[in-house]
Amino acid sequence: MSFRFAPADVFETRHNAPDPADQQQMLQTIGVESLEQLIAETVPAGIRLPEALQLPPAQSERRFLRSFKQLTGQNKVYKSYIGLGYHDTTLPPVIQRNILENPGWYTAYTPYQAEIAQGRLEALINYQTLIIDLTGLPIANASLLDEGTAAAEALHMLHAQTKKKPATKFFVSEQVLPQTIDVLRTRATPLGIELVVGDHRTADLADPALFGAMVQYPGADGEIFDYKEFIEQAHQNGLYVIMAADLLALTLLTSPGELGADVCVGSSQRFGVPMGFGGPHAGFFSTKDEFKRFLPGRIIGQSIDAAGNKAYRMALQTREQHIRREKATSNICTAQVLLSVLAGMFAVYHGPKGIRQFAVNTHLLAQQLEAGLKALGVPQLNESYFDTLALRLESHELQQALKAEAESAGINFRYYGENMVGISLSQNTEADDVQDILDLFAKVLGKEEQTPAAPEATADYAPKWPESLHRRSEYLTHPVFNTHHAEHELLRYMKQLENKDLSLAHSMIPLGSCTMKLNATAEMIPVTWPEIGQLHPFAPADQTLGYQELFRNLQAWLCQVTGFAAVSLQPNSGAQGEYAGLLAIRGYHEGRGEGHRTVALIPASAHGTNPASAVMAGMQVVVVKSTEDGNIDVEDLKTKAAQHADHLSCLMVTYPSTHGVYEETIKEICAVIHQHGGRVYMDGANMNAQVGLTSPASIGADVCHLNLHKTFCIPHGGGGPGVGPIGVVEDLIPYLPGHVVVPVEGRASGAVSAAPWGSASILPISYAYISMMGGDGLTRATELAILNANYIKARLDGHYPVLYAGANGRCAHEMILDCRQFKKAGVEVEDIAKRLMDYGFHAPTVSFPVAGTLMVEPTESESRAELDRFCDAMIAIRQEIAAVEDGRADQKNNVLKHAPHTAAVVLTEAWDRPYTREQAVYPLPYVRDAKFWPSVSRIDSAYGDRNLICSCTPLEEYADEPEQLVATDKGPSY
């Protein structure tokens, strides 16, 4: 007997599911002899990379976690009083363990298939209720990316709605957070909007060029202003008003809605979501009822199911940007779902009394601190404040001495101006912390330490803001916020919601274009480490060396994978990445004195966010035709590139195509654009079919965004979070996003997201994935994704036509199943999607990019056994369709039309349907072993749009009023 040493625990074999024996059988089913042959027949030889990826050797899970702990150990977790929209907070452990760290929550997909997403939808409607109640405005969305981008979305929405045509100016208070002003300026410039930044108390609101204004409540320096008269004056002049507000302060302050604001935006970060060096955080957005048709992002609404029961779903899906395309005022088609769920559950757990007490304690300690500082002779400038003091020291030298002493004590304050210091307290601040701050000031000033009395629980304290701003309206009165305050109760409530949602913990989610990959546990573990979660994004650079190393390494690896010269990590979603990439192209042309280049060529098959992003970047969209086989019509492209040569800015192209095909002409297409002076923007949605085999730069692209929540394993989290970094060629580097507070690599361009490195705290997930896969593992992942897709294609051959294929009849990593022929029998693609729930599967992508089709993508992480279960389900459903086609089943009363089937439906005493209960809920033997029960029957979407209810109000309080809101198009689900 002999032994050979070899690695015993290789991560790649955990991620790449098909083992060698299964691979061989799958290859036989496809009709090829080897994986190499399949790749050669699928990926055009002319775009293949000449050499393997040069990445560090793959690490085991144990070795990675050990080395990453050393890396993050370079970060210094100080007590942060910096403020500026980011505050220390505590996520209750029961929520952290059972939602944030629970794959039942973080591996779920966007709730387009609402019948199997009722738990998340209920959690989101709780969040919307939280925002509606605290802001005092009647409608809110299910969150946006962060406070800065929420403000930019509000700016764009109001500009599109203003009746003051052609008003082009927008006033912004100088007390708005600096990073928000930075993002606003970035967003305003391409739209031809001029930002006027100044003191709201002296602003000329009668300027006829103004269409709106924005103020901060409380201000960036901590002062609380009463904006009632300002808002009234603005409205008298035909201006809309945005208020950015602190959610915790609103538990004590008069709400923006009561003050007359048209829109309220902000961040829900301090409701239990760690600072995370900038994100991800759920930005919030609420507004008046008149803007409900134009609200960016998603709205969750109540409706009814086929049995008349209350059911939640995404409301007004016609507003989704992939429908409105170049007419959209936003390209956002996501929400920070996981983070908004955390914030909403924070409010559920603590209730209105609990969160109010957090606010009261924070304010009382701020008063205590002010009193102690006053005794030390330190002037405090804010007459009215909630949690933030503005201190003026005697000199710049004293300011710097305080900074040095504070940092040596592990404390960060905000330092601004020549001699100003800002101190923002939080719900985590305690009396001992206040004493530590006072001792620090006393030491620097050379005075005796002050020991102020701690606030007495029984004493009454006067708030430090005007009587007119004392909040008197109630909030969070719904039972959900007043029931689950014991941990047992909350635990059971969260588990009830989790059990209503299908996630990757149950079965594969075969969504084309959305890439629901394995989110390995080892990749997720560092996210909740203090060294990752508890850093303020504006912390001094010498305290964030671990993050800086993470950024450098990840950027270098992504450059290797894409072939680009540089990568920006700032964009915090794919949509933001698209926008940032287009701004880089815009900046390049302007830098060459060719600002007139504003035409963007976009294929008809492109993601709908592409044309929306182009319009937001100030470009004119020209659509390029597709050929009958689904590819870009090269002749039409050449014609339009020549026609618009003098004004051509760029081409936006997805590769492999949205149709799941490696187009053979891609290099020619890129060359045509370059020949006419344009640049090529590549949508990185399908990057997981390129890694290790080809790359955007080698194909000819100049810029590409990467969906890290797709190709690089950041989980969807139920529709967010995500990260959308962009890679660029050398001459576009100067035009990557910068940041006004923390300059990023000296770039002069404006910020596209509020934080310098976007959603920094989830970058460790992608970092871990690349570290543990290595270059060879990443390449194999691409090859196996292609193998799995072609295996499904082969197994479904003869049952469902595949709409498009490559030159050799192969698909890329995804395929489009054509279901349009079933309409003759009365079977819609939606019926197939709903019936799949009875088989325990989430539907593939419905009606995108072609109406009446299903786009299927299995990913490399699914085993042959799971692929077979899905194929068996699809074949069984095809047989059910055949029964309708040949008359064995009624066209309107059949198992497809009634799907999905709930337990309540099949347990009714009277069963009058022309198929058995067993056929309804156990259509194949495997379903019995692990039945997933949809919690509601098919949902009536039209009813929900006619009766828009986006808070926790009981449904029975509303009548069915037919003309409130009517959807004109059901829209696709992708």
C-alpha cells in the first residue's frame, strides 16, 4: 500500500457541483466527447484568451479565513462620532443570526414570483410602513441604494414632473450632507441642471429658473431648522421640496410630511445596519400620493389571491425601468432588500417606544455632553440639535492636538474648517462615553476634568429644538410593531416569514440573466466581523489599512479577469455601474473637446436599464436592430454608426448576448464603433460566461460593469444588496468616480454613490470567492456553467424549442425556451411559471428578453441530480400542456390555470376540479420528500394596482375602486 499527499479539502469542488462521472454522462447526453470539445463548439475561437488567468493559488476555506483575519486585523475599530449620515448601531443578535446570516433570507431572489415570496414581501411592507409613518408621507418604496443616490433619484423625478418648463436650476442647502451634494452634482450635470448651493435662510426662491430645493433635517453640522416657512415659500413659487431626514430623529421631530415636504429621503442605516465602511445600506424614499406613478425603484403592495385572501406583490410593475427604457427617469430596478428587512425588523423588535427611547437617550446624552463642554469653556454653535454638537476651538493647532489625542484614545470626531469639531452621538452612546469625551477635552485644554451628572430616568428634560418641531403625531401603531418584543415572539415571527419564501436553500433558481450562484458560507462569514462592519466610511486612512489592501487586491484580480487597466469599486449596483461607465465615456469625449458626442447605439435586445442609463447620462438612444436569429444586425449597426459618426458616443452591448449566444461578430462590432470615434460599453450581466475563457478588453470593450452579485457570488438577498464596479481601459481612468470627502485615487470626477468605495462591507464575499477558487477554478466554473446549460438544453430538446443558439447549435450559459406556441391552447408562459411552484421550483426568467418565453440559467453550482429534477418538472409540465392541447384537459379549468396550489386549497372538503389533489401538489415522486407549499394562491395583480396599498393597513379597510391606478402591461419578470 502506498500513500500520496494531496489537498483534502478543495473549495472549488464545493462550488463547482458536477463531479467527473456526472460530467461524462452529461457530455454524452449533449453529444460531445469532452468538455473541451463542448467549449470549442460554444465559444468562438477568435475571442479565446491565449493564456490562463494569472491569479494567486486557490486557498482552502480554513486557510482563507485565517489569512483574511490577518488582513482585516489591520483595520482599527475606533469609537466613531463622525456622523455625516453614518452612525454606530447594534443589530440585535436574534436578527443577525436568523436573517442576516440565514441563507433562507440572503439567497432568495427578487420577489417577481410573489406566491413564493410572501415572507419577504411582508417584511418589506413593514419597512415601507416604518418609512411612511416616520416621514409623514403617504407612499414609500421598498428602499433605494443609499441616501445620496435616493436624493439624486428625487431630483430627477421632480425635474421630470415640474410644470416650470424649462426650469434648469435646483437649490441645495449647504447643510445637506457633502457626499449627497457630490452625488447630486454628478447626476444633475448630464441633465443640464445647475445646482445652486447656499444658505436656505437667504436663498432667492423667486428665481424663475428654479424648479426645486433640498434641505437636510437636522443639518450636516447638526443644527435643526424649522423649514415650514421655507417650504411654503417654495410652493408659492412653484418649487418642489426634498427633505433629507434622520430616521431616528424623526421619532421626536415633526415629520417632513407635516412640514409640507414633497419628497423625503435618507438612510435607514442607524436602524440596526452596521456602518460597514459605507454600505450596503437601505436608502429610503417617500413622497406625496401625486407622484406614485413616478416613484423610482420598487413598491410592495397588498392585493388578493384567487381565493380572496390578502396577498403581497410588487405593485405597478409597469414602472420597472426595463419596461420604460429610454423614457425612464431612473435606471434603478433593485432595492436593498436584505438591509431594509433588517431595518424594518429592528423597528418590529423594539417597537415605537423602544426606538423613541433610543432617540431620547441619544439626545439627553448630547445635552449632557454640551453642558460638560460649556463648563470647560468650549463654545457649542448649534442652538437646536438632536445628536450632533458643533464645537469651535480657539485655533487650528488646538483642533489638531485634539485629533491626535482622540485618535490615540481610539476615538474619531469630525474635523472641518480651520478649527471646528463635530461630535455625533448614537443610540450606542453611554454615559461613560460622554465622560471619556469630556476627559479628553479637559486633557487637551489643560483644565480639570468635568463630571456632569448622568440624566435621571425620572426627570423631565426639555428638547433642544423649537416647540413647533415637537412631534405630536403617532407612528408604528400597527400590531406588527407592538407584538414581537420578546425574543421568542420575534424568532417565531421571522421563522414564519422565512417559511413562506423559496430560496436556494430549497432548490435551484434557474433564472436567465440573474445568475443565482452558490453563496458559500465561508464567503459570508467575514461580513459580520467588527473589523468589516464597524468602520465609518470617512475614518482616517491609517485606520483602514485592511480595507485598502482588500481593495487593491480585488481591483487587481478584477483587472486580470476583465483585461482592463483599472477598476472602480464605488458603484453600489449594476445600474450604478452602467451609469458610472457611461459617465466615464462622456467625460472622455468632453476631455477631448468632443462633448457633442452624445449618441448611444443600443441593440433592441439589451437590458432595459441600458437605455435608461444612457438617457440619465445625457445621451440620445438609437436602437440597433436584431437579426432573425437574435444577433445584432451588423449591417444596421454599420449604417447607424456611419450615420451618427460625428455624434457617436458609444455602443452598449451585452456579451454573451441577452439571447444566450456568443456572437461571432463581436470584435467586428467593436471595431466599427471605434472606427467612427465611439467607445464600447459592455454590460457585464453575463460575465460569468466569460471568466477565464475570454474578457471584455480582449473582445474590444472600453468599459464594463461587473455584477458582483452574479458572477462573483454576492447573494441577491431577495433583490439586493449588490455591487457594480466598473473596469476601464487606460485612457478612461481619469474619468472614474471620485469623492468629495475621501478623494479616491485623486480622481476629479464626481461620486456616483454616497460612500467612497460603495458597499464595501460585502466586497469580502467576492474577495473570498476569487481567493478560494483561483484562476483555474474560476475558469472551470465558466466551463461548467456552459456544460449545465447545454445539458438542460439537450434534455428539453423535443419538448421546448430553444429560441436562439450559436453556430454549432450550442447555447452559452443560458437559453431561451420558446413557449409562445402554447397560447393556441390558452396556456400562457405565466401558467408555466406558477405551475413550477407546485414542483418546488422558482420559475426561470419570464418574458425577457422575448415576451412569451422562459430564459433558463442553471449556474455551475447545481448538481446533475438537481438539473434532472428541474428538467423532469419541465417535461411533466409539457405533458400537462399537451393534455390541454389535445382536449384531455379543459382550457380554462386545468391544473396549470389554477397553479400554484396551497395546502388550504387542497384540504378543502369539497374538491370539484377535474384533476386529483395528488396531481395538484405531488406531480412527481421527488416532490413528496421536500414539499414547498406556496402560502397564497395566484395573485390578482390588477386588483392590487387599482387599490394601491403599500403599508400595513388592513385590506378590508379599502374598497375595490376601479380607477385609482390601472396597470397597462404586466411586464416581464427578470
